[in-house]
Amino acid sequence: MDNLRGSTETSSSPAPTSSATSVTSDTQKESPSGTTTITLRTTGATFPQYQIQKWIEIYMQSHPNIKIEYEGGGSGHGQEAFLKGLTHIGRTDPPVTEATWQKFLETGDQPLQFPEIVGAVVIAYNVPGVDELKLDGETLAMIFMGEIEYWDDDTIKSLNPGVNLPHEKIIVVHRSDSSGTTAIFTTYLSLVSDEFAEKVGAGKLVDWPVDKVGRGIGGKGNPGVVQALKSTKYSIAYTELSFAIEENLPVVALKNKAGKFVKPTDETIKAAVAGVKSFIPEPTEGYKEDLKQLLNAPGEDSYPIVAFTHLLVWQNKNGKHYPPEEAKAIKDFLMWILTEGQKPENLAPGYVGLPKDVAEIGLKAVQMIQEG
């Protein structure tokens, strides 16, 4: 594909905007031994970054003729690159809904969408001397709107009796780029706070009120958010669980729909998935509603901000998007992700494998990809 250029693993710069579909030397090369190497690009969400990188490393060890390049840039970039034919596999945290799905269909090919892994958005914080912190959704919304200014505000103290909270201003760290993590987090806050829904709303990019009062910091990608949090005392941020684990960040115990304070663990994430998996549509359809269906799940053990991250791939009608060799390689890689890749030994810390019936949705989609 002329429009698929090599990328660095964590680059977030937009790819070129050519729309040709022939194979180039960048996508398919012959090695000195005479075997052909296929290069595939996957672009988008950083929510599953650590998991993607682990899968790629393991898969390429046993498939030396397939090179897979991961470009981040966020879910918005992943959807755009996929629509323009600039990536083989798009990645997006918020599922593509019907309006955008229609734009995909207008290309003349059938898009396919399905979950690849389960993760959680966590609330991490950098408050010296505070090792445990509890918050509910409404309080969290007020913090991110800038309405609660100090860590020892009575609202926070009432949720954390006995905790020595400092009289220091709260610095709020958020994403600065178009982000699926932001879409997940702001959708959750809109569910639990009518005021947040009215004043800020949900989306991959939002206008953060806390910036207007001088206590907001923007970070690019989950890595940028984590770096800003670590370097800023008395800050709070939302990020993906795997980043919190990787960086050994303390995370908030969040009050769930049943009124219990829970931290994100394999068990609390699985409990949440069990309550929402019925809302996933067929792979040939966009979601009828946004992320609201998948968040704040019922159940005493459910962590409230759990989400699937999604894959986007073309059915490749009449070879429209992928030449035969690339289509075959894409099918093999995605099949591996949905089977071997879901096994515990192949999961990165902070991620939970798909329930079997959810993985079957993806396997059904992969079989629909045409190789010629």
C-alpha cells in the first residue's frame, strides 16, 4: 500500500495522506535469504500500549517474516488513519458509533470492529504522605472541574477519615490530544455528575474548566500524562491501569454503582465486564450508543471505569485495502491476538483477557477478511 509508510513504535505524528493501495517496498521487502518480509502498521489508542508492545514482541519472535509497527497518537488519530487507508489496523478505545461508521462504509469497503483486550482507567495521584485515597464520582468530577481547590477540602476529608490530607492546591493533569482514554473518563464523569455532563460533557477532546483557573496541565498520550503527574507534587490524573502499574503510581479506590469503594484489579475488572458484554454489536455494525453502556457496571465488586479497547480492520472487498500477502498476514496476527494473545502468560500487567464469547466476535470478524 503506497499510503502505508514505516513508523516509529511510539510516534504520534500524522501519517501521509495518500490513498493509493498498491504494495511498496516499505510494506513488502525481500530479505537476503530470499524470503519476503511483510510490514504491517497498527495505529491509534495508547490505552493498550503496553499490551500491544508485548504482543508484537512475542508474535514477531515466531513470525520472523512479519514486521509489525505500532504508532500511537490516540484513538482519534487511529480512526482517522484507518478511514484514510494510512494504517492496516486501527485501534480505538471508544467504539466507533453509527455516524462515523457510515463514513467508513462510504469508502466502498466493509469496516469490521471488535474488542481486543479489557483495561481500566484509573485515577493516579502524587500527594506526598498519602498512600490510600478514596473518592466518589461526584467529588472526582468537582476536582476535574476545578471546583474543589485544596486537598484538605471537607468533601475529600469526609471520604477519607484519618488520612492526613495537606492544605495544598490540587493540580489536575489531563490529556492534551484526541484521546480514547479521555472519552472513557469524561463519559464516566458525565454519568455520575449531571453538572459535569452539562458544563464539560464527554469526548476525546474536551475544554477542561480547571485550565481556566490555572491548575490544569495537559500531557500528550498516557506517557505524557504520567510524566507530568510524577514531576508535579499534589497532582491528580487519569490514565490507563498498566501505566500506573509500570510506574508504581498510587491509585484511588473509587466508589462504584453499588456504593462500594474498589480498586482496579483483575477480579474487579472481570466483574465489570460480566455486566456489560451483552452491549457489544456484530463486527459489521457501529455501536448504537456510545461508551455509556459499558461504564459504571452493576455489581458490588465491579470497578466503575472499565472498557474494551477496539480493533478496526477492513473486510477488504475485492482487494480494496490490502494486497493478498498483507491480508493473510493481518488475519494471522489478529487470529493470534484473539487466541494465544489472550492467555495469561501473554498479557501485560493491568490488562484482562476477553471473555470467550467476546473473543468469538473478533474471530468471526477475522474470518470475514478477504485475502484477494
